[in-house]
Amino acid sequence: MTTSATPLAPVAGAGAGAGARPFLFGPEDYALLTALHSGQYNHSAVCDQFEAQVADFLGVSDTVAVSSGTAALHVALLAAGIAPGDEVVVPSFTFCATVQAVLATGAIPRFADIDPTTLCTEAAQVTEALTPATRAVIPVLYAGRAIDLSAVRAELDRRGIAVIEDAAHAFGSAHDAARRVGATGDLTCFSVGPIKNLTCGQGGMIIPRSPEEAAVCRALRSLGITDTVTSRADMTSYPVTGFGLRVQMPSLNAAIGLAQLPHFPEIEQRRRHLWRSYAAALEGIEGVDLVDVDVASTVPHLCAVRVPQHREEVFGALRRLGIGVGTHYPPNHLQPAFASWHRSLPVTERIGREVMTLPFHLYLDDSDIAQVADALRHALAQVRL
């Protein structure tokens, strides 16, 4: 495969031996140095420009940049009015940051099970988890796959339950031909962290549902101050309108995102190519099942497989062979920190014993994927002896 720009050389071992790593196209260096020499490292006009360009890319009216995907979820929950004692339905099968964002508001996580095919909490699992105390639902778009909650939407709307999409994996993915994730009217949170589909080095983005909600999110990310840094320079005072956090996106990170965004069509194409290459390479390997991501509409973030037998041994064998496999994710309802909210989730518990993620980043090529598939075939054969 060819690239439209010359990437920076990867570090040694950045092929099949690395589970994930950011891909740099080249302009990031200049963009970062320009922002560095500007002397404006907090929120600045660079951040405003990044917000505007992401909004244009997604086809939405506004975006709010923050310091991380976790901060995006925290701010979005607060903007949706989630308060101490409220209940939030959240998959157990997600990175722990999703649950920690709920706890940061004082709300209570209500763990939900997942669909065994998509590994997402979909309408049936949401319906099963709802209680009279539910005030929000966080669908997690695992591996980048968009989620359709239309079957339960009327009930959620009737009960005033907010939907806050955890789209950390899903920047660029689509619900349909007309709407990318983030453009459906839901409160949506992206991560633009180190290994996400679009990277700023670190950061997050909120897609608000209205101009009023955008203003609330901006105040929440900036210590409750509604005036911008630039406008405050000409003031002798400024209003602090309410509670707020210090979770703005630094201009250095926004500069990296601005350099990455023009290359997203290539990112999108190459991630889909890599996932399809894995699908072809893994076909016919007994004892491993590829988790489908609906690659025609998804910009894949992960390539996950299920290993129903001997996952631990296969995982260890691949690591010893230098293959950068991972496990995304250990179920949260089984974690000590969240034991107070444990409930039986049989599908999640089974998937937690079986799931394994294969190396997936843009420094890979088809030969790396063939190497991973051969190593997996060898590891499976060894554990059967």
C-alpha cells in the first residue's frame, strides 16, 4: 500500500510486535513546533480552529475539545444533568475509563451485558438493564462499530433518559451513508488519544446536542468561566458562572490534530484494508473467531478475535513470539473497584475469558498480518498437543 504523505520512520519493532502505535504523516512536527513557539499552550485559536474543522468533517454544527476522552465523558454526563445518586447504564465490557467517568459525577453505574456477535450493548441489553432510577445510557461503540438503539429509543425519550455515546473507538465511522457517528443528534464523546483513529497525542471531543449544551460544556471544561482566554485579556474581571473543571485541550494537542485531520481519508481506507486483510488471513484457522465490525461503515479501531479454548495459553505463546496481542477488555463488573455494582452478565463474562486483540496500526502491512496469522495458527496447534 502507498501513502499520500511520507510518514516518519517507525521505531524498531513497530510491526507485528507492537499492538498499537500512533501513525505520523510528517506535518505534525512543524505544527507542534509552530504551536510551541507561539507561547500559547492552553486553549487558543488553534483549538478553536480544530473544533471547527472537526465539526465540518463530521457534518455537525459544533464540537467542544477537551483534554481526554475520559474528560469528554465526564463533562458530557454533567452537561446532561447527571447528578449524585442517578443511575447510568454502561457496558461492563469497556475500558474502565467509561465507568470512572460515571463515578466522577457521583452517579451509580448499572452494568449491562453485550451482544455476543458485536460485543456492544445494544437495544435488547439496554432494555434489560433499565430501572426506575436510570437517567442515562452510555452505549460503547466497541472497535468503532456504530450502535442502533432505535428499538428502545421511544422508551428512553419517554422516560427522559439521555443517550451519551462513548465513541472513543469510532471517529470516522458511520451510522449510514448520510451520517457519521456524532451526527445523529446524540451527545457523543470521542477520544483523540495516542492510538485512536485520529490522534492529537492526547485529547477528547464532545458533540453537543444544542448551542446551549455547547455553552454548558465549554464552561464545565474551563473552571466555570464562560469568556475565552483571548477575550479575558481585555477585561479587568470575568464571571465564574458555576462549577467547572480544568480540562481544556491544550493548543499543542490541537495542532497535532489539525495536522492529522487532512489525512483522515487515507487513515479510513487503510484501517479498513488492514481489517479485511486480517479477515482473509484468519479464514480457515480452527479455534479462533474474528469479531465482525461491519467494516463497510466502520473505521476499525481494533481487530478482536475470540479464542474459546486455551485463550491464556495462546496469548502467552504469542507474546513469547513477539506478537503484540492484548485483551480489550477485562470485564469491569468483576473488578475490585466496582464490586459494589456487580451483577451477573453471562455473555460479558464469557467474552472476557475469550477475547484477544491482534496488532492493529498503520505501520502494519499485509506481510505483518500474515506473520500474525501464522503465529496464531502455530500457537493454537501447540496448545492442542
